[in-house]
Amino acid sequence: MGRAAVRLAAGLLALVSSAALAQQHRPRGVPIDAPRGLAGGGGADDVLATSSEWGGAGGVYTCEQWKQYLERMFRLADKRKRGFIDAQDFEIIPRASVVFRSATFDYFDMAGKGRVTRAEFLAFPSPFFARYDKKKSCRVFQEELARAQTPSAGARQPPPDEGAGFPGRSGGGGGFGGGYGGGGMGGGFGR
């Protein structure tokens, strides 16, 4: 076997291993019955079930962690280092990350140009922050997640947003609808 084949096999093994590890790890405050990774049923709980894949270091989730995660996904897809990805390049992202499993290229290609630049890809908001960052501070602590998942006495939790997935795909998946603000981590696409 040549060096290139060995490197490819090692890379694929690392990718599969990291995805499996991300599905097994669940941050504190995430309900035990929340779906895990690809076995999940879609919807609001997938936002929590996949949050440990991109953030949570030191007990806090930040917009910077989300942006770094998007950067890693973009670099994975932009193998030719062109600074943009097309539909064919994008195909690896939903396979590599359960966060994007229901994403379609067309959702990210808002201008319909047939390609998405790095800046355009990094500008998409996280459904996690849209849902859990009530202070709009770009910081969500484990304790806030736990409180958000525990209904207070007499308070009624709104039903999970079953249609929170990416447009163009059925089955939910946590989607990117409803950002906040503008620029880097906002935009409010959807909702």
C-alpha cells in the first residue's frame, strides 16, 4: 500500500473515530433521552445532542468555538484550497458531522451562485445560540443549559421545534433557522 493510501486510511479512521466519540459524549445538562448523533430523531434535541462536537470546553459554549468548528468543516470540504466550496465539495460535511447531517448545499448557497465562500459559510448562525443564548452574549454555560432543560414549577416549556432542520431535507436535525444580530454569528436566516 502506498503512502497516500495509508494517509487516506488513517485520515478516514480519525474522522470516523472523532464522530463516534462526539456521539458518545454528552454535556452535563443534556437530557439522557435526547437523541444521539445519527440515531436521533431530529428536532430540537439534536441541537443539544450535537453541541459537544463543537464546543463546551471549560463548561462554556462560545460563538468563537462555533466559528472555529465551522472553519474546520470548511477546510475539510475545501480540499483544493480555492477559498470556496461547491455542491460536490460540500457532500463531505454532512457525512463528517452530525451537526450538519440534514444540511443541503442549497441552504448555504443563498445567492444561488453554485458556490459558497469561506466568509459566507462562517457567517451562518448556530441554532444552539439562537435557542439557548438568551442574553445574546455569545456565551452559554453548562448551568444555563441545565436550567433551560428543567421546566420550572408551573412554567410550561414550548414544544420542541420539529421543523428546526435545514430547508430541503426532512427529519429535522437541529437546523440553522433563527439567528440573532448581524455579521459573524447572526443573521436570522429562517424563522
